[in-house]
Amino acid sequence: MDYKIVSYSFVGIWQKPILQIPLLDKKFCMDLFNDPYNTNTGMSNGGFVINYQGKTNPSPTVLIGPERIMILSQELEQVLDLLEKIKAELLKVTNNNFPMKLKAYGINTEHEWIGLDMQSSSWLSKKFVIGGLNIKEKHKNYQVLTTDINFQIILDQNQKLVILLQPRANVPNGIFASINHHKDEILKTLPEKDTLNELFKEEVALIKKDISNLILK
């Protein structure tokens, strides 16, 4: 079965709400992805967004909001680099006075597996749903198709995995998984590049070694 990681994202939950989001330098924002013509900036319901409208899906995105910061990309190295740049700019525009303390954070990834032996919505039904249905003889011709499976795995009192499984769009025998690893852990500041890289390495190892077997076997 073919497997790949679709995206990486880091989410940090501020210790206290940011009542006023700092105004970042316009040139810094437009040059963040080295392609100002395809870079968009502006306010959304969640906060200030810098988004690169390139050819990748999902598109690289930075969100700085009153409750959280989020950095998303298909490439882990880009997530690490973006976090370093955003940290430096936030400190620059606030004269080193931006409150970066976190009360929780998420190490989040998206995945795909392609090569199931049946259509993906039928596979999800067989794996997760049909065994719980009271299917009788008169229902034998019913076809059960599943579009979304949501569940959580509690690792300990401070950590949980929030998992969404779906048929992979436009791939009849593929499965998509969004796996958000939420950690209730206080960080004095946004993590350093090497620290975040290690957290993602540990996350990928956990998913490959344990979580993928829970889903697929």
C-alpha cells in the first residue's frame, strides 16, 4: 500500500488571549513565501492570515489569532522555517514584548494510504461500522457506505489524538487521515526549530509504528 504524509501543522494555544494582534510589516508578509504575487494577507474570523496560493493543496498558511497561532505546509522544513521567521517578526514589531507563552499545543499531520482492496467508503464501513449495526437477513442487500469516522485516542491525562478518517478525494481505493496530537503542556515560548523538528519526528514515528496499525489492521 502506498503511503505519504500530506501535511504538517503546528498549533500553539496562547497562555492568555492576545487582545491586539501586532501589525506585521507588509513587505515581510508578502515576501514570506518568496512569491509576493501569489501571497495573500488579511484578517479572517480566526485572526491575521498569510496564505500562499501556489499549486499545492493544502496551501502553506500562517494564522496569528487572539487564541492561537497555526503554521501549515506540505513540507516539514517549511513549517520549521516559517515559525522561526514569524517569531522573529513578532518580536521585532513589538520591541521584544510579544507574549509567546503557550498553555497547550498541537503537533498535527495529515496522511493518505492508497491501495485498499475495495472502495474506500465500503472499507471504512467494514472496518468501523458494519459490526455495530443490527443487520438481519432482510438487510443483506443493503450497502453501507461511510464518509467520515471521528474518534479520539487518549494517551494520558495531558495528551490525546483527535482523528478524522475519510475516503481520499478522487481516489476510489484511498484513505485520508487527519491526526491532531493535542498536548496540554505549558511552554514558556514558541518552540525552537530543533525542538519542533524533534517533536514532529516523534509524531511521525508514533503514527508509523502504532497508530497506522490501529487504523489499517
